[in-house]
Amino acid sequence: MPRKNNPPGKRTAAAGTDAPQATDLRIIGGVLARRKLHYAGDPRTRPMKDRVREAVFNLVGPAVKGTHAIDLFAGTGALGLEAVSRGAARATFFEQHFPTADVIRGNIAALGIDDACQVVAANTFLAFRRERDMGAAPWLVFCSPPYDFYVDRLEEVLALLATLVGLAPAGSTFVVEADRRFDFAQLPDQLQWDVREYPPARIGIGRDPSG
């Protein structure tokens, strides 16, 4: 399911497609199920479809509980907020577009989970160089950038994922969303990847075999 130099928001609508309209966005499962999230239909931010988000969390399963959810290119923050609803101990959201980061903060406040969440309003590629103290709990990392990043900024995306996999505590899980232009064989081979098709999205779930 985020710039003067980069497309803001989690996912950017492809050129030539209709801009998304304002729509209801909700938490799907967990203690906050059916709670609404603010989403005004900004064409720069395209949340992961509900059916895909539900499939992702079904694949992650009970491993979400007790984790530190790290929502890269967070957009509306729906993935990290869903993780907290389903038992993640805390969540950190990285979002460069300041108005979108404010939307995440508003959703966090409306859900009453301020104590469990942190929003980092900064370039995700740069911010994680400073935000390395993420605690000892296993991570649940969501990497769902604009799909064009897998073409225009591929080396940066792969370097970021490689860094995170190297830093992640044992037992961490990674969720990577891309489209068919990305070769999932390029993902860090320290993890075991399960790749699923939800056209136009492709989802890779990477698990630490040592955990």
C-alpha cells in the first residue's frame, strides 16, 4: 500500500490513468478493525488495495505480534497502522511529503495510538541512515514505494533493502510491493522469499530463516 525531487506519497498513479478519488479507507483486521483512515484521494498517494493488504497480513500471520513495524514510503500509513491493529508493538512511518506525513499523524491521533507510533517526515533513502536505533524486537518492514522507483531509483531501493536486512533483528519479516517490471530475484538472498501475484501488484514476503 511518498517531493520536490521524488513523487510524494506511497505509490504514484501511472501516467495516463485516472487520478484516484476520495474513498473510504479502513483498518481491515485486529483491535481497530473497521476504523476509518483519512484519505482524500490525492493522486500522488495510492494505498495498497484492501484485498492485497488483507492477503499480505494473512501471509504474515501471527508473526506480526510483538514486532516493530517499519513503514517505508508510508503514504497514508495504512500498512503500519494495520500492523499495530493486529498486534505490532510499535510502528515507525517514513514519509517525505510533509502534508502526507501530517495525514499519518492525524490518523494515528484519531485511532488513539500515539504512544505506539512515530512519524519521520524525511527522505526515506536518507532518513534511515540516522534512524538506526529501532530496538531489539523483530521488524516487520513494508517497502512499497512508487512503482517507478524500481526503474528510476532501483539501485537506491536495493541498497536500502540490503541495509535493512543487514540491520534487522533475528526473526524479522519484509514485505515488498512492486509491479511486473521488478525482478524479485534481485532482493537480498539472506531471506527466504515467497512471491505472490495480485495484478498489477506483485508482493514478496521475505522471512529470516534463522528466526
